[in-house]
Amino acid sequence: MDDNALFVDTNVLVYANIGEAPLHTQALGKLKVARQQGRALWISRQILREFAAVRSRPQPFAHAATPEIIVQRLRYFEEHFEVADDTGAVAEHLQALMTDFSIGGKQVHDANIVATMMAVGVPALLTHNVTDFKRFENYISIESIT
């Protein structure tokens, strides 16, 4: 386990990769500082899927990206981030979190991020959606891009 490792949420990747995004500078800045500090940056297969889903539809600040551009970005992420796979350990952590917090619906996606972090030993999450993860503060630390 790397006590300094940082898991990167989908929204951070989206903002960092779209120059017109409202939080582009903040997201990119946080990622650069983390790299300069030598922190291992982690994502998961879930984050890659979510990025593809978000970028393949129009956003208020950007047109939908082409499949070719999306695949190019996904490959970049796979080369420049540690990528956690969905494993049995992730599923076990997710099931425990779902029971402990009575989670359902879209909350399962956030809980799966936390479960992944727990399974691979990443203690901190970089996100813009701080309130979505507050309930998990006993398991992870949360760092905001703002």
C-alpha cells in the first residue's frame, strides 16, 4: 500500500481533458501537483468506462468527442495511470459498503470506487463531487479539485 497514492475520479479526468471545461485549470493543476509530489495516480476500469460515456455525449461546455479521440484518451490514461481491475476483492468490499450504508441506485457507482480503492490500498480520492463521498470518510480521505 502506498500511503501517498491518489485515486482520480472521472470528473477530474473530464475537466482536465477539456480546455473549455469550467474547472479545467483546477483539475489539471491538481494532477500536475500530485505528479510533482511523486504520488502514484490511480484510476479503474470503471473510471475508463465512465469517461468514455461522458465524452461520447455533448456536455454544456463541449461537444461529444469522436470514438477515435475517446479511445486515444483511454489509451493515454492506461499508459500514464495505475489501473485497478474489478476483482473479487472489489466485489467483497462493495457488498460490505452496500450493506453498511444501505446504498442503492447511482450510489453504487461511488461505492464501487471506494471499494476499488480499499482493494488496492489507495487511501485518497481526488474529486469534484466531495459531498457524494462524505459518507465514506472513515474509509478514505477526500481531496477536492477546488
